[in-house]
Amino acid sequence: MTRAFGSGVRGTLADVAVAAALTYWIVAATLDPPGPAFTGPPALAWLAGAAVAAPLVLRRRRPLPVFAVVTAAAAVATATGVTGFGVIFLSWVPVALALYSAAAVADRIPAVFVLAAGLAAPGVTIPWLYLRTGVTSASAPESEAPLWWQVETGIAVVVIAAAWSAGRLIRWRRALQAEAARRLARDAVADERLRIARELHDIVGHSLSLITVKATVANHLAEERPAETRAALQTIERASRSALTEIRRLLDVMREGDGPAADLTPAQGPAGLPELVERLRSAELRIDLEVTGAGDLPTAVGLTVYRIVQESLTNVIKHAGASRCGVTVRAAAGTVHIEVCDDGRGRPPTRRRGGGQGLIGMRERVSMYGGRLSTGARPEGGFRVAADLPYTPAEETA
């Protein structure tokens, strides 16, 4: 946000400088033209120059209205003769700049209309001024420039057409960049969903292993120890229901298609966070960990907690430039709260620097459970990732 604000301020200052320079250029050419002398008061020339160039200060914020105002001002100044013969086309340079900005943001049909208006205005008013006043090279032999309306009209039209073409090129390039960004986002989501699908193996494997063990116990003790058999069957029922719930939840976010099932690592959970923090802690980065009430989380929820903390700490190390980071995991009343705060630069990872996809993955994981994820800069400095995951407390673990 700070970078965007700074860029906007610099752009506005640049437009102010351009508007001032064009105003002076147009007025100087009007008061001392190469053709017949300007006979009006200098204040009129300054008023006309400012009316044509000053609106350019707002061309980035209101490109279409600015184009309309600048074009109307240039047309009036030209038609009434408040301009210098031989340099009339200078009054249309601000129109070209305004048209560039308008063409860069307008859709196809509006862009055609602004081009038509931009070409028609000088194409009508410049010949009209010459024909109305009867000024020609023959009538003003002292002129330092050829006084042909065809030349001045041609210069204005070429400059305006070139500006419109440049604006459309910029719009086309921005559209390509936006499509590339959307494609990267879709790919990032697809990759994350594939990783979640692979982790389904861990969740199913855990539950099925428990079911297999308890079924074996029940089979062997069915007649000798009915109480233990009943307890084993209850465990099988709970594990089966839990596995089905987690499978359905994961399948809801999986895209169709088979993915490789190799290279699967055991599922992690809150119990693995101390080892993770110890591995990532360094002399440059102090990491404080606080975990409360997270011992009985369902396997998939615990895995999500671990992944969110892991990705957040990875982003802190790669992008934040922080010296201290705090990790809090607190589970109570069917909701687990995860919070990772650092004292770094306070900016999220960007794709330009190779990041950004981790935040997409975290958002995908949190939304899978109907939870909430918030990320952003902290008022006191640094960056904060916070997530709340609702869950049904597990009756049977491991």
C-alpha cells in the first residue's frame, strides 16, 4: 500500500510538471508565433493555455472526463484563434496525452469513440481557423513557418493517433499481465489442492489402521471378552465416522483427476510444532511458541494447523526480515485459533519475489473447514497471520 501510494504521488507530481511545462510552451508559442502576431491580451493566452493543459493533472484518476475537457478547451482555443499560427498543433499535444490515458482504460467501443472525437476536433477546427481568417503563406510572407492548414492538421492528427495506439497497446499488455496473474493463481490453487489430496492418504491411513487393529482385537476376543469386543467395535464406529467426515471434506476441494500418490510424508500436527520451531529458530530470528488445548484435535485439523504455522514461518524467514516472531495455537470450545506475528517489514510475500502462493494455500485450507483467515500489516509494525478453524472434538485419537 505504501509503495502504491508513493507511486501515485510521484505520478501526480510528474503530471503537474508536464501540465506546467505544456502551459508555458503553448503560451510562449502563442505570444511569439512563427506566423502572424497574436493580437489579443497575454492574459487570454495564459487562460487558454491553462485550460488546455492544467486538467492533465487529473488524467490518471479521471482519464475520460479529462480527455473531454481538454479536447473541448483545445477546440475552443483553436476555433477562436487564441493560438499561434504555425504552431496551432501544440495546443493538441495535451489532447494526445489525455487520449493516451483514456485509451489505456476504455473498453473497445468507448475507445473508438474517443479516437473519433480526438481526430475530428482538430480536423475541423484547424482548417476552420485558417479558412475563416484567410491566413496563408502568401498573406504572411514574413512567416517563419509554412502556413498551411493541411500541415498543422496532419501533425495534430498523427500525434493524436499515435497516442491512442500507445494507450491501446498499454491496455492490451495490462490485460495479458492480468490473465497471467489469474493463471498463476489458478495454478497455485490447483497445486495446493493436489497437495491436500495427497495428504488424504495420511488421514485415511491413520483411521484405517486403527479400524484394522480394533477389528482384529474384536475378532479374537468376541467370545472370551465381550466387554473389550464392544469397546473395540465402538472405536471402529467412531474412527469410521471420523474418516468419512474428513474424506468428504477433502474431496469437496479436490479437482477431478488422478495425482501421484508417491512421496507421501506422515501427517504432522500440533505435537510437531516444537520441533518445527526449533528447526527454524536461528540467531537472527527468535521464535516464541505457545500451544494450549490442541492435544485432541482431529487428525486433519491438526495437520491444517501445522501447515498454516509452517507456511507462515517460512514466509517470515523468506520475506519479512524479522528478528522476532510469535506463534500462538489455542483450541477451545470447538475452535482452534492460530496466530503468527512478526516484527518485520509488514508486507505480504509477492509473486514477483517468488512468494504469495503460500497465502493462497492457507486460505484454501481454512475455507475447507468454514473458517476465517486474516492477513495484514500490524499497526505496531510487522505482519500478522490469524486463522480460526471450527472443528468437532475427536472422541478417539491415534
